[in-house]
Amino acid sequence: MQFNFQNCRHFRSTHTLAHESIRLISFNKLAGRVAQLNMRLVHEFWRDFQQTGISAQRLGDILNAPT
């Protein structure tokens, strides 16, 4: 005699819960990677923005220097 798991309510609810848990974990991992990438991009943009300001100040110092 074979047991049919498809007709068992407990098996279906556990099976669904397991799939939902895996999907939630996967989503959290993906969201973490996206957030990490965004933070890295913002950090690089901010560093480049600051370097541009410093470069503009130095260029102004050079151009305003007496000859």
C-alpha cells in the first residue's frame, strides 16, 4: 500500500510553508545585495563629488596665484 502525500493537508501546508520560507530567505539575500550595491555606489559618488570640489579649489588657487 502506498501513501499519497498529495491528499494529506498537513503535508501540503508544511510543503507550502517551506517554499514560502525559502522564498523569503532568497528575497532577503537579494535585497541585502541590492542595498549593499547601492551603498557602494553612493559612497563612490560622494567620494568623487568631494574630489571634484577639492580639484576645483586647487585649480582656483593656481589660476588666482600672482604671476
